[in-house]
Amino acid sequence: MQDGTHQILLTGGTGSFGRAFVSRLLRSGAEHTIRVYSRDELKQYEMARAFGSDPRLRFFLGDVRERDRLARAMHGVDVVVHAAALKHVPACEYNPAEAVKTNVLGAQNVIDAAIDAGVARTIALSTDKAVSPANLYGATKLCAEKLFVHGNVYAGSRGLRFSCVRYGNVMGSRGSVIPLFLEQARTGVLTLTDVRMTRFWMSLGQAVEFVLQSLSDMRGGEIFVPRIPSMRLVDLARAVAPRAMVKEIGVRPGEKIHEVLLTAEESSGAREFPTHFVIGGPEVDAAGQRATKLPDGFVYASDTNTQWLSVERLRELVRGLESGNGAA
């Protein structure tokens, strides 16, 4: 997002991604105005204290379920980053109606409010859980993706654009397994649901940069998927606590052994760039770089990935988190 200054609304702005996104923009020195929209007054208070009295940063209390409040918050905005979601898998399983209200109806509210306010670019954060979903969280995020892609039809000829980014697990985000492993390490026993489990893995800093790049590249209707490494959960356990015993406790309801970011069916309509894939996008990006067509039946899965994080590299990343540099 290099083209001038912007009025930005960030839903779910007090979450892990939101704090990293705000920090990155404020450090850049650009004169963007950032409106943090979330429903937790304590988190907003803590975030305001952490970032000081920077005049570029504003706070709006509100819920994405509240369309009227979204409409007020979007007044004068030209970029929306939609990061608000209920994302804890067991919580969504046990509270399905609440997950639908926030992740599906909330997404539609964001789209409607952005169209009414004439927001030029709106991008939503999605997840590998949305691909062939095995749990309600993934199903709601799949619905949100469909809504955002179709938002371009609702916008008509007004030049308003809607797109998504879809990526895997984020190291250092809330809900990450690392804090659990660090806590369990003191007992000498780490629990894994299945020792075969693999996941896509990226840092908060990488997630922020990918969203910013996607905002620059988006023309409307794309789903951007980064090329990121995989890691084995058992390797992460060894990186955190090499002397601890690993205990297998069985896969939880709605949990997959491996994750997929791009299915064979999606690949037929996707293109590959050096750093990412784009579903439904043009063959040339905003920088003039030409994409290549993916081979028939191509699947981008965490267990067949060609990039892997070693135990040593995982150990370095965990140390970075513990020292406060996890967003780098």
C-alpha cells in the first residue's frame, strides 16, 4: 500500500494482527489515519497506552454485528482491513450461532457498510481452515470469503473493490500453541493431538506485509495465498522443550492432521507468482510481474509443501517470541 496516505478502518484492531498492523503503519512514518474498531474497551485502553497519543490513531468501540455503528465508523474511510472474527475452534463448535453472527453476518455488514460509504478497497483476513472445512470456524470463514468475492458484484460499476487474503497459522498470535508448550515444558510433558500433524506457519510481521502487498495489488475478487513454509508440530515441541516427553492425546473434533491453502479445484482458476498464489486474479500483478499457470491437480498442502522449518529454525523463532521480537 504505497500510493499516498489513507483513511484506514481496521476491524478487530485490538487483536494480535491488529496491533502488529498498527505498529507497522505507525513506524512507517506515513500520514495514514488508522481507526481501530473493536468491542473490548479494556483492550482499546491498553492499546492506546501502548502506542501513546499518536494523532494518527483513533479508537471506535463497536461490533461488526452492528451495521449502524460500522456505517458511522466508515465515514470518510478509503481502506478497510477486516480482521474481526471469532476464531477459537472449540468456542465456535460450542457456540455456533455466535460464530455465524460474527464471522458470516458480520462480514456481510462490513461489505454493506463499505459499499454505502464508498470505500475504495476492502480486504478480509481468511484462513486455511476455510478450505474443505472440517469445523464450524472454517465453514464460517469459507462463507465470508464467498461474500467478499461477491461483494464486487454488489458494488457494481462504482470502482469499489473487495478481496481476501488466506494464510495459515501465525506464530505469536492469540491461540498459538507456543504459549501452551512453554507452560507445559515446566511439567516435562508436552501434549500433541497427533504426532503426524503439520501446519503452515508464518510470523505476524509476514502476515502484515502480505496484507499490505495484497492491498496494493488487489483489483477486486481475488483471494491471495502466500507461499509460506510448513512445520511439524512434533518439531515445534522439540524446539520448545527438547528434553520433555511428548504425549499423544488424540485429534480433537473438527481438527485436521494437515491443512490445505489451495485445492486442486481452485488451482484451475489460480495463478502462481514468486511469493504467492492468486485465486481469480489477473495474469499480471500491479508491478507488471507475469504469473505462471498452475499444473492440473496442483494442491498446496502443509504435508506436501516444498518449504519446511527445521527444529533449529523453529527454536530461533520461539526465542524471538520470548524476547519480544515475534512480530519481526
